[in-house]
Amino acid sequence: MSRVLNLSMSETAAIDHCKSHDVGVSAIEKLPSGGIRLVCMSSDGAERVRKTLKAKLIKGDVVRARYRPTRPLW
């Protein structure tokens, strides 16, 4: 099972939800099209979030923001 979830909610709301359900967060990033990409510490925690936030899940593929620079830094 994947630890990654794409959710249509704010970062703070997602973090608060994870804290209240005792789910560890490995990474979180904003998506250019709106929403967030949440990576949980465990697949069990991700499954708990999937069940409780089923209505907030983004279905299908999402575009992520470019993270790495296009040219070397040196």
C-alpha cells in the first residue's frame, strides 16, 4: 500500500488531522493545481487517513511543482 495521498485541503488542516489520529507525516508539499501531497510515515497511517478523509482525496494524476533547479548551482 502506498504512503502517498493527494488531498484537496490546506497543509495545516492535514497536519492537524494527522496529529489527532496519531499518524506520522514524512513529507508534505503544495500542489500547483491546489491541494497537497502528503507522505505518511507508515502505510497503516496512510490507510487511516484515506478512510477518514475519503471525500478530500484527489482522484487521478496530479502535477507536482519542479523541485530541482534546471541548471547546476556551481
